[in-house]
Amino acid sequence: MFAIFKREISAYFNSIIGYIFIAVIYFFGGLFFWATSLFPQNAELSGVFDNMTMIVQFIIPILTMRIISEDLKLKTDQALLTAPISTASIALGKYFSTVFVYLMGICVTLFYAATISFFTVPDWVVIIGNFVGLLLLGMALISIGMFISSLTDSQIVAAVATYAISLFIVLMDGISGFFNKSFVSKIFSYLSFSGHYKNFTLGILDWSDMTFFISICVIFVCLTAYVLEKRKWS
């Protein structure tokens, strides 16, 4: 798994994708930090994190579109699948490498918190809650994007499909209102990422919310490993 992890990290930064992802995160993060904290002299970072959730939803599909689709397009998937390594290790190596690049991007928010701490005492509980929530949200979306990438050799299709599904999942809480508190409404409410993300923005690390996002990660990483296993023997 570690060999796959190193291979994928190198792939991100031997191409322009890794640099673009981090540059976009840093650019918009700095913009939001200036607009919601520095300019109004506000010690809170809630405005930064609220806007960052929207940015990561847009840019994660670009980060995940190549994870497996690129191997399928370049016909290097069979060489990878026939290597003496399990498909689960392949999926995990690719997944954690992408999470690592994502983490490199969002860690800039901790730099903003450290900057504020020179002038006042920030609310670290809320900041850590927001950071953990942003990390878990990204990890869940990355797992979904990786699964979709395993289904097609087109990076464009993988990116568009990931964005569409991510948007649908995030909006589930609003969609549930159309079903008038029926059983279907409860299902949509529970599956809504927004509903589970809300507590993090308040600095509440609820185990049920954390378990929800981690479960999404596990499910889609396992589905990716299953797709790879089927392709290995096809």
C-alpha cells in the first residue's frame, strides 16, 4: 500500500493537478480569510470554513478524476492489478494519497488560526471542530470520487459525475422537505452531508456524525476495491 501511496503522491506533483488544487485552496482560503476575518477585524474563522466547504465541493472532483481513470485510459491498470499486491491495498494507497494532498490544502486554515492568535485568543474548540468537519467531508467526497473514477476511463466524465453526485448528497437535507416528514424524508435527512456537518461548525465533535462520514469512506473504498477485483479477473 505504501508503494502505491508514494506512486500516487508523485503522480499528483509530477503533473499540474496537485499544484492547481493547492493553489486554488490557498487562493480562496486567503481571500475568505481577508474578507471575513482580517478586513472586518473579526477573530472568528467560521466565515472562512463556511466558504471553504463550497470550494472543496467544486475542486475535489478535479483531484479525484484521475485516481483510477488515468490508469484505465493509459492501459496501465492491468500491470497494476497483476502486481503482487491486493486490490484493497491499491484502493487504500490511492485513497490515502489523495486525502494527503487534500490535507495539505486545508491545513492552511490552521495557519489562519495561528495568525489570529497573535492578536487575540481564538475559539479553538470551534476552529478544531470546523477543521475536523472539513477534513471528514473531504474524505467522504474523495472516496465517492475515487469510486466513480474506477467506473470510467474518462477523467471528464469522472469529474462531472462526482460533482453532480456530491451536490445531490449535500442538498439532500433540502430535498427531504419535499416529502413531508415521511419515511423517505427521514432517509434523505439522515443521508444529508449538511445535516451531519452542522455540529462540526459549532465545535461539537459528535461521534454519530464522525461515524457517518467515516462509514461513507469505508463503503466507497470497499466498492472501489470490489470494482478493481472484478476488473482483475475479467
